Amino acid sequence: MRPRGAGYVVRIDAPWQDFPTDDPATDTRRMNAYIERCILEMPEQYNGKHKRFKTRPRGEARFYA
């Protein structure tokens, strides 16, 4: 996000080589590591507080306080 809400800058990286593989766990670790590196470049712009699971089945514990 640009300063003072002046829009966004979008970066499109080159496609990954050898992806996907036959190992979903390895692919997931690779993807999560990439996302983490991107977040660490500008952590102040990452909204990690999104409450995705807003409803629960009757009797199930809530995810959020």
C-alpha cells in the first residue's frame, strides 16, 4: 500500500521452477515460507487478525475471545 492511501504497488514474481511437485507437504512448506518472507518485508501492512471462523456449530467452543 502506498503512503496516505494513494493506491497500491503490485509485484508479480517469476513463476516457480519445479512447482508443484508430487509432494503436497513440501509444496505447502515452500508456499508458506514464500508468504512469510513477503509479510516480513512490510509486516505493518499484513492483516493477520481476520476472524475467518465467525460461527461455530451449536455446542462447539469459540475460536476467538
